[in-house]
Amino acid sequence: MHAPLILSHETALLYHRAARLAQARGRELRLGDARASAPAHARTIARQLGLVTPLDVIGTSSRSKSLSVHAARGGIPSSQLAPIAADVLACSPQLALCQIAGSCGSTALGLYAFEATGTFAIDKSAQAGFENDLAPLTSTSEILECLGQLEHGADSRWVRELRRLLGYLTDGATSPAEAKLALAIGSPRSMGGQGLPRPELNIDIPLGHKLAMLTDKQSVRPDLLWHEWGLALDYLGQIHADPRRMEQDVGRDNAISALGLHHIRVTKLQLQRPDLYRGLMDELRMRLGARQHMPTPKVMAKQESLRHLLFGTARDDGFGPIIF
């Protein structure tokens, strides 16, 4: 009898992404059973999920190029494991995020977390590069609860990294662009972010009868909202170029302004040109009442590095070199 194969770390997150997409399309993600050896089974799972080996696993004694075996750092609470096939378990999304903290890089951790707590999933086969209107895999509160279940020292690097993530992570992102914007705005300056107050994402704001006459909806839902500061921000992606969508956007924008909110609209070019990006962030800093000061050359270099990593340049066909 084989010991169960436990998918962990990044492999667990990629499994949950694949299962989420399959469920949205009305399909069941089936993995083969574990009658073969662990390395052979890992290769089968990788092929079925469209992943490359080695797969991240915990607790197996097998040694193979198909497996990247990790220690169970902090333990594995039984509540954070789920059977996904015969003799195959997967760590929960929140446990997998705890596992990769401190080893995968702050930006990648943040992007994985925004995806897991949001309603979109990266899908390179989709026209837009992602699918949305999906159920979230986890939430910030569940990540915090999972952290509390693990044994750790308060000064552990991965714990510090996870707590830093929880300082700017917000549930409810509906697209990679929203996730990247929220990360760039809210993450600390030490990792290249702006260190600005954390926004709420996609919060419904009901409209009264009079304001509803400005649009065809009973509520508006800005991408990013700082209610305390009366500030809303929307990213105008390619979908907003459709003539019908443009008509809807005008009504939405008028309703948001009529609510007394200062409404900032952001385009791809504003994020890809360093000068326009800095201007946007300076405007946000002023609107959010943050202290205006000239960052040091080191901080500016980190901020430009993060901007380029997330959004790329105006010469890029895509939307930043980082695909997550």
C-alpha cells in the first residue's frame, strides 16, 4: 500500500486553479489512481494538469526528478488537506500560500493570493488570459486562520512575509489587472509598492432612484474604492473599448461622480509608461492624504522594477512580463 501523495506549495495552488476552471466549465477534474510508484504517478498528474515536473509534495520517501519533496513546515492540520483522487491529497489554497511564503518572492506570493481570494483564474487558453465570475478559493480570514493553526516562530521569514501580505491583501479581485493594481498601490515601499491605504475591491454601492436614472443598473461597483477618502478607481481594459460597453461606462461614471466620489480611470498605457505611472501614483497619494515626499533613489528603483514586472512597457504585446 502506497503512502498518500500530498500535493503542496505551488503545485497545490496550480491544482486548485485547474479544478476551479474545470468546475466552471461543468467538467470534473479526474486524476489517475496511485497504483504506480510515486514518481510515475507524479508524471501522470503533471500531464493531466498540464504542469511541468517536479511536482511539490510533502511526506513521501521517494526520491525522483519528478518530485520536489518538502518538509511539513509548521505541521499539516488535517482540516487543511482534501482528498482529490485515490491516495492523493492536496493542501488547501490557504495552506499552500503559507508554504510558499518566504521562498517564491513577495510579488509572486501576492499575485497568487489575489487570485485565490478573487473571482478570477489565470487561463492562458482563454482570449483574455483568464476566466472570471468564479467562486473564490479562500479568503484573507481563512489564510490568517490557517497561519494560527501552524506551529511557527514569530520571527520566521515565511511568517513575516505572510503577515506583510495580509497587510495589503484584499478579497474580491475580478481580474489580473485589478490584482496587480491593488498590489502596486498597497504593498509596502520596501517591496516596490506605494504603501498607500488598502482599497476595497468591487464593492457594490446602491444607487437611489434618482441616481439610478443615470445608468441602467441599481448599483455601481468601482474596481477599487477608498470610501473613507471618497475615492474610486476603475481600470479600463480592452473590454471597455466595445461601443456598447462605452455607453454603459458613461452612465456608470456619471453615477459615481454624482455620489460625490472622485473617480480616477486608468488605462494600460498609464501603467506601462513610467512617467504616467508616477503621475498616477502621486495623484493617489494626494487624494489619500498620504505624506508627499521624494522617495530615495533606492525606493524609486524598487518601484520602477515592480511597475515593469507587473505592467511591462508600451512596447509589450502583453500586460507585463509576469504571468501567474
